[in-house]
Amino acid sequence: MKNLISILDLSVEEIDELIATADDIIANPKKYSEKCHGQKMATLFFEPSTRTRLSFEAAMYELGGNVLGFSEANSSSASKGESVADTVKVVSYYADIITMRHPKEGAPLVASMNASVPIINAGDGGHNHPTQTLTDLLTIKREMGRFDNLTIGLCGDLKFGRTVHSLVQAMMRYNNVKFVMISPDELKIPEYLKQELIDAGVEFAETTDLEKAMPELDILYMTRVQRERFFNEADYIRLKDSYILTSEKLAAAKPDMRVLHPLPRVNEISLDVDDDIRAAYFRQACNGKFIRMALILKLLGVE
């Protein structure tokens, strides 16, 4: 049985296979409409989510399956003190696959050690968000046509942004990929991730200046400064508006550059950017459903 806890659980070949399946689902949706008939997915969301939870549910329904679960810890037995291990042992009797989001890093890994069905990590604290990374990868491939020879700018909260951590780990496995890390000093990428890049010989630069970096980028990955990861409200207020992408700033970008964002957006991308062909974040959200359909099929062993 296979789980997806980290993007590194998947080889480059497996990622390519998932993307190929997602592309086929987009082209031939009817072919897949009953692939999971009679199977159930449990969504165990101990932390709020809109896109991730709904796209997983939409994915399972469009495969002909069913969904059960909860959308916040307060509506589960966790509010009574039940452990993650006990929750997933029981839910394994009711569902064929479990999707789980949890505020504590490592909780989905604990779940995978105790469940008797596949576990998908739908985000654990500031650590990992592998299905968002698969969404990002499908979007990059469909928008740019390649993974190699790209300069990727990562902007905003690079310290707590789990989507950033997972995307870096995924993309550093491809050829001639360069990263430009754009953030305030307080929100720079963690040292462990910097060391991984150095050990792999991957080129990266750190800057606080988005406009200076803009002309060289093929991808600009915007993130919000996450209030829920801060211990100090004053620090959040001071940093939350550090980078706001506007049409004026985008004028210096390449014509075929693409702007990605895992969403939700707060105010880090102005509304006037939405109509620019380079703004790919809503297409990216749509892609999330298709790549999750491909992942569900893979983990359930459906041909």
C-alpha cells in the first residue's frame, strides 16, 4: 500500500505518470466517471480549508465515488481528546482512502503508520502540502510545457509556507532549475531547505526586491503571509503587506512568464492582475481537481 505524505514519496517518473493521467482526465472526463464507483474517501480536516477539501471531494465524486468526513477538529472526536492514531484506525473501517489535514507537523505520517488504507497528506502545519505541489507541477507543465530550464521566483512567506517547501523539493530534481527567493529577512526559507539546495548543487539567490528580480523569472510563485503561523500579532501586521503584485510591477516581466498562487489570496496580488494572461492561479486551482483525481486512482490501484 502506498501513501502520500511528502512530495519526495513520489519519484520523478511517478509524477510524470500522474501528470499524464491528469491530462487524459482533462481530455476525456467521461472515461473516468465511474472508475471509483462503490469506493469511499474520508476527508479528515483538523484545520480549516476550502479549496483543498472541496477539490478532493469534487475529485472523488467525478470518479463516481462517495465522500464522508469532517471539516474541522471541533466536529470530530479530537475535541474529546481522541488521538490521530485511534481516529484513523476506526475510519479505516469506513473508507477506502483517507485525506487528512492537520495543524501539527507529522500528524499524517503518524496516521499512515496506523491506518489500513492509503493516507494522503492534505497539509500538515508549516511542513508539507504534497497535493498542492502536484497541482503546481501540473500547472507549470500545462502553462510552460516543461520543467527543465526554468527560473522560479518564490515570493512572500518562505519560512512557514509549506507549499513553497514542497515545490522547491520537487523542482530541484529537474535540470537547470534556478530559484530566486524573495522575502523579508524574517521570512526567509528555512536553513534545512537551503542546505538541501546547496548539497544538490542547485543555483539559488535570496533578495528582498521583487521588482529587481522580475525580468529574469519564468514563474513567479506568490504566497500570502499567514497570520495563523505567527505567535506575535505585531510581527504579522508589520510583514503582511511586504509584497503586493500589481500590473505596474508585472510590466517588467517576460511575456510568457506565469504567476502562480496556492490561494487563498488576501491582498498580495492586486485584482487588476487577474485579467493578465500571465495570471495562472485560477487555472491552477482548477488543475488541483484533476491531479487529485489521478492521485486517488493511483493510490487505490485503479487502472
